[in-house]
Amino acid sequence: MNTRNKWLVVPSLMLLSSSLLTGCGTGDWDRGQRIVVGMSDDVLAVDPASGYDPGSWLLFNNVFQSLLTFPNGGTEPEPDAAQECFFTDAQARTYQCTLKGGLKFNNGDPLTAEDVKFSMERVLRINDPAGPAVLLHSLGRVDTPDDRTVIFRLKTSDATFPSKIASGAGSIVDHRVYDPDELSKEATPIGSGPYKLDSFDKRKAIFSINPHYNGVAEAKNSDVTLRFFHGDRTALKDSVVDGTVDVAFRGLSAEEIAGIDEQIGKKEVDVVEGTSVEVQHLVFNMRDPVAGQLAVRRAIAFVLDREALIKQVYHGTAIPLYSLVPAGIVGHDAAFFNRYGSSPSPTEAAAALRAEGIEGKVKLTLWSTPTRYGPATDQELSAIADQLNTSGLFQTTVRSLPFDRYEEAVAAGKFGVFVKGWVPDYPDADNFTSPFFGQGNVLENHYSNRAITHTLLPRTAAPSNRVATAEDFARLQEIVAEQLPVLPVWQGKQYAVVRNDVRGYDYCLDPSTIFRFWELYKA
């Protein structure tokens, strides 16, 4: 399955503000106030069987309801449309949910167990290449013994299943409205979330309160307008500065954020920072004649200077990453630090090359795409190329392609070394490993390892106590650090630029990656 759109990551490059997380969701708010949010990402789909990108999932999380949701600041899913959910067996193979009574879609239709079954089966049946079906591959059958009971029969043990259905992949749609075999062409979807989408075009989307919503969210505003800037960072910045946008979310570089502070200080806008588990990696095509050589990959790992890269390109607003699993997630490990260190070592890099009989400079091309993984991606790859060339061991160039051509070339195996970013579907180590090395490898780099696929991933999927998986995830990362199909580079943070009368934004910037419209209000 090609899950290419999941990689639509704009790195969150933060400038720490003195107003850090002061916008708490407490105190008085004016429910009559509209909130205008500006975003550089596009919304690629309004049908949850198709969308698998950050923009689309932002829409899904506000318009559609799932059985479970992630609470503010939390990484353990809690009931939303469900009254309760639980595994009925110790093997995490059968998961049962009881729905709340009186649930309705925004068109007034009742929401029952039949809709939940229909929604999950529809995602798998349509199996859209740009959709989230990959997250539901463990689902075997859905039983609905009555209108309020849903029983998921899993093909394999999967303790992360609750987190998966708490994500956009678990969005519940109306079986009376949606075709079971085809994507909807309607621009205004039918959901049961806290908002309904009233209109949607290339310029903006307008959301109003769903009067039928019955869940845990409490809207603190009257409606939300989401404006799209299609990568135009200058226009996004100008809009929040002049007040036509209340919250600028995603897409501004560190320099632009700093420029906002320098321009008008803290009198009219604040730059705020939140927790994130977005990551970026260098990926190696294991069949490439150059990057396919382990010695070349190890030499790159020994030369890469993450600290210098972050200082030069990201101005200290990201952190070095030496783990597949980012900090803040159970399973975070320092396998790449332990194997290659934090300081560049051209001596060890040269030794790795010479041990395999590689003499002279290694000719290498690093492939980039200019905006999808952040406004500084090309600059970042150029800085890495400079580090490699400065070592005296490489003759490196950088090439960049628009995202559509870039993804086609990755799928065709035309690149030896290329960049990928990842924003998680759910905050668990499984989502930073299984998609890369398990069924439906989204890296498309021709890497497989039997110990990972047949032992470690199945074993980490079973325990509901996720702390118990830490040792296996550590072993998995040791294998990957040794074989180097991928090299972690940095972990980002989330940010927003907000007008100084906006509150509640801290509840939109946490590891769940849910941007909660309902928490935003004006003081």
C-alpha cells in the first residue's frame, strides 16, 4: 500500500516564547467569537477513507467522531462516542466497545453500531492508496450484536488498536449517506464530531458547532474559519500580524517567527511552543549501487553532525534525534548515539569505507523536496552535503523535486539517499517502527529484517502495558542502527503564532497531534 500522503510533514521549528503555554483553557470566553486559523498545509480529502495527511486529519478530528479520543496532553485514548471499551482477552485479540445512547450525526441521523462497523469495513474495502487502511490491517471482523455494542475481532494481537481507532482512521461515517465502495465527492461531509463543515473551497473552510454532538469536547467558540495559504509563508505571516488570522498553525520557518517578534514584539502576537513527536530521517535505498553499501551508510552516520545542522539551519529550534522512537514516547532509545556518537568522526567514517575496499571520494546525491517536509528542507540537505564533502570522503550534490515527482521517483527506486518526515497517527513506538519495517513499508527502500518482522514487531504488539515493550523496541533499534536502512536526524516541536487575545492554544499542541478547534477562544 502506498501511504505517501502520510508524509506531508511540515517540521515544527520553534522559537521559545516568554508566553510559553500561557493560553490555558480556563477562565471566561466569549462564545460568540469566531476563530480564524491559518495553515500552510492543504486539506487533500474530506472523506476519512482517503485522507492520510495532516491537513485532512485536522478536519477529520473536528468533524468526525471516533469511539475513542486522546485527552488534552494525554497519550492514552479515552471514550468519546463510546461509553466504554476494553479488551476481552489477555492476548489483545478481541476488543469490545459500548456506544453512548442517543448519538446522532450532524444531519440528525442516529449513530449506531452499524455505522461503526460500516466505517471500519469501508476503509478496508476502498483501500485507497492515499488513505489510512494500513492502520487497520490487524482487523479481521466486526460484530454488532446490538445497536450499541461493537466487537472487533483482530487477526493478530494488537494492543495499539485502541490508539488506531482513536485516530482519523477511526472516523465514523453515516452508512445511509456514504457509498460502501466509493469515495464521497461531497464537499460537506456528514459526521458526528463537535463541528460540522458548512463550506469548503481552495481559499477556506468554514466550520460551525454541531448541535447534535454528544462527546467529551466542549466548544469555547461559535465557529472556526480555516484559511489555506498553499505554502505561501509570507502571506500567512502577514495575515497573523495584521489580525486577519487569529492563529497561524504550521509552515512558518524559524527566521519568520523570529521576524514577527522583532517586528512587533509581544504586544499583538505571541509565538508559542508545544510538545511534538514529529521526526525527520535520511532514508537509504538498499538496492542502490552506492547507498546500498553498508560501509557508505555507516560513513554518513559517522560524519553527520546533528548539533551543527540544527544550529545552522533550524537555529536551535529542533533537537537531535538518535532514536527511531522520539523522546516522550515509551521505547525511546539512544541506539544511534551508542553506535555512531554525537560528534562527527571522519576517521571512523574513513575506516568504515576502507574496510570494505572503497577508495577515493564516494559520489553521492541527496534528494530533497522543497516544502512538504518543511520550508528549510532543501537548505538542510545542502548543509548535510557540505558536512559530507568537508570530511574529504564524499563528493556530494543535492537535487530537489516537487513533491509529486519526488514521491513517484521514490516509489520507482530512483533515489539512493532521500529525506522523509513523519508525523505519527498515534503516540506509540509502534507507529514509528511498524510502518517503516512491517507490512506495507512506507519508506519504500527495499529493507526487510526477519527478526524485526517475525519476532519483535509481533511481540511488541501484544502487551497492553506499553512499558513492557521497551526492551524489544530497544533491540529493534539496535538492529536498525547496525544495518542502517534509515538514519534519524531530528525531532521537531509544534508551534503556533497567535494573536494576544487568543486562549486555549496549548491544548492544540501536544503529542496526540490533534489540533482541537473547540479549545480556542478569545479572552
